[in-house]
Amino acid sequence: MKLNIKSLNYSTILTIWLIVVLTIWGELSNSFKTFLAVSTGHHWITKGMLSLIFFVVVYFMISKIVKDRADSTNWAINTSIATILAVIIIFGFYLWHFVP
Amino acid sequence: MVNLLVTIHVITGVLAIFAFLLVVVELLDPKEKTAKRVKAFALIGTILIFVSWVVGGYYYVTYYGTDVKPLIKEGASPWIHSVVMETKEHVFLFLPFLSILATGIIFSSNAELLKNHKTKLAVLLLCALIILIGLAITGMGFLISTGARAAGVG
């Protein structure tokens, strides 16, 4: 099995940031959260399904454009930094949202 | 039913962390069958994360929102839901994609994984990230269970 690693890294980073955007947007906009909730019955299910579909679509789209000549270490560092930032933003957002 | 769902969610989640820990251990001390074992552990870890996602998600959507969340929010520690649970349920969504990425690199690199230092380092870094986030999520799960019991659930 040979996957396009560069594209896989791009789609992972973009999917993680999509989750961050959906999460924060959903908390700040009632109408958007309602839209997420009515789409599948629960906002969290919609976020999960959207993320999965987005991940697959972005992977195949980028695979067609980007050639797989990735430096795995650099990309793993990029993905790790993006993920850690996303964790901090989500935690920080909910902390800020909770504290009066 | 509720206890069974939570138990499966926790056990599959912890075993997934353990599977990626085994990938790290194998890569740090490579032997003859390391390449095969690393593939198996990464694949098992990814499958377990998806099982944990589906089972935990079913519990969260079916029972948590109606039976647990209101009690925690009305209790002495509402932050357990508003900060810890909200963070856990969304950060968890990162794990399936990180595990697909780590497993994808392992399966795509084949024999190169053990020879190419950069590829090995990339897999080690991603596995460490999965393990750290997994452990943080396990800790948050413990806090939520404690908060639920303190709020009178179960």
C-alpha cells in the first residue's frame, strides 16, 4: 500500500483545523449549532461525519495536485505543532467560555 | 448497558494507546520482525480508536446528554462538563486522523521505515503525540466519571 504522505499530512492538518472551526463557530452561533444538530440528530455526530468526509475528499484532491516527495520528519513536526495548537485553542476557548 | 458502553470505550481507548506505545518500543529497539509487528500494532491501534469513537459516541449521544450532563452542570463542579467534557469530546476527534496518518506512513514506507532515520523519527513523533493526547483524554475521562459520581449519577 502506497499512500501520498504529503497529501495525508495536509488533509490531517486541515481536518484538525476544520474541527476547531466547527467547534468554536458552533459555540458562538446558535443557528450554526442548530444546523449541525438537525443535520444528523446531534452536533457532535455531524462534526465527526463532516471531518471524515472532508479528510477523504481533501486527501484525494491534494493527491492529484501534489507529488509525494515529502520530508516525513518536517511534516510530522508541522502536523504535531498544528495539533498541539488546536488542543490549546479548544481548551482555552472552553475555559474562556466558562469563566465569567 | 451504560456501564458496558463506558467500559468498552475506556478499554479500547487504553488498548489503542498501548498499541501505539508498542510501535514506539519496537522502533526504538528494532529486531528482525519489527517491520511486521509495527504494521500490526499501528493497524490495531487505529481500529481500536475507531471502535472507541463509535462506542463512546453512542454513549455520549444516547445517555450522557440526558442523564449525566444536567446533573454535572447543576452540581458543585459544572466546569467538569463545560471545560473538561467539551474539550475531551472535541480533541478526541483528532485521534482517528492522527492514527490514520501514522499508520499510513508506516504502511507506505515498508522496509524504509527501519533504514530511513527521518521516516522513523516522523512515526515516533506522531505516535508520541497520539499517546500523549490519549493519556490526557483518559485523565479527562477519569475527571468526568468522578464528577458524575459526585453529582449523584449511578
